[in-house]
Amino acid sequence: MAGHSKWANIKHKKAATDAKRGKIWTRLIKEITVAARMGGEDIASNPRLRLAVDKAADANMPKENVTRAIQRGAGTLEGANYEEVRYEGYGIGGAAIIVDCMTDNRVRTVAEVRHAFNKHGGNMGTEGSVAFLFTHCGQMFFAPGTNEDALMEVALEAGADDVITDDEGGIEVTCPPHDLSAIKDALEKAGFKPEVAEVVMKPQTETEFTGEDAIKMQKIIDALENLDDVQEVFTNAIILE
């Protein structure tokens, strides 16, 4: 299937991620800790932990940091007790936004998230107000120039739900969340290494923003992403430069 170009957005997100390396490490440590606490410290039997450890390796996080985070999650090292919490809200023109957080203080986190929405022209919604507009899934992106037919054959054989090529030739593979690690492994064994592989809330429809509205929408997203307790921000807004 063909789709409009997402490759520019992926490159922009990767560049922004690289520019915030220290913050990315902090977020990954939280994710590793919670994944180990919820699913155990055995990477082979805990897909969520394995994916987090893979992302830590891609971010060049030292192995000792990863080990300590796993130990904290498993309870063999003391540390903060993080819990997952999700907030939903609206951006410019009613664009849907989901904010996933990990926090040791819900009161602080909800206040900071609400302030980020309100300061930049958005507003928080109630639980479930926009989540129905998204699909929980595993998502991988492959660079333009990748052999689409060969990748599609491996991906679908491994259990992927869909393979979509955008206008720039970038390829998106979606799959059930719990199958992401196994399908990623199958693709990598066949020579296809994804640029991005993560479990996401994927918008079912998207709204494009240009000009002043795009600038305002980006400010809301940036303000939310810059909060210490925020792990991920998902939106159905596409910012066009």
C-alpha cells in the first residue's frame, strides 16, 4: 500500500531525539525499570524489556546503566517506584494528543501536563476522550531504497499486519504490540534493520498543519515532550514545514 510521506517526519524526530540524548537515557531507564518490574528481568521472555534494552543500545547507553535499571525493576536494587499514567487532550483545531508518562508523583505530573496544554492553546481532556482515535500497535520504519517486495514477504510471513510505502519510498511496518520484538528479529535476520522500532498509539486518521497553526501545534508538542515525566507524545497532527 502507498501512503503520503512520513519519512521527513521520522528524520526530524530522530534528529530531535539525538539532540536530547541525556533526556532519552533518562526515559529509557524508566522504561527498562518498569518493564522489568512488570514482566521480570529475563530479556528473552519479556518482549517489552527486550525492546527497551535494544533502544538503549541504539542510544549508546552504557551497559552498566541498563543492568542497574533492570535490577531496580526486579527489586534487587533500591530506586524510585515509577508508575505509568496517560493523559489525553486537544491541540490546535481540536487535534488529538496522547501523553504517556512515568512518574513517582502523579500530582506534580498532571499539573505540569495541564500547564503545558493551557500555555500553548490546547486543553486537557478526560480519560478516553481521544484514545479511541488511535490504534495500539508495533511500528517500524525502513529507509527509502529498501527492497519493498522482499521486506513485505518477510514481514507478513513473520506476522506483521501491514506494510505501507510512502511517497518518498520510506516503508512502515505495523504489527500487534507484543509481536514487535519477534518480527523485528525476523526482519533483521533477513538483512532489514529498522530506523525506528517502537510500540505506539498510531492515529487512525491524520490532520495536516501548515503556517501559523503548524508553529502553534509544534509548540504544544515540544512543551509536552520537554517535561521530565513524559515518555511519549502521540498526535494525529502532521506538521508540514
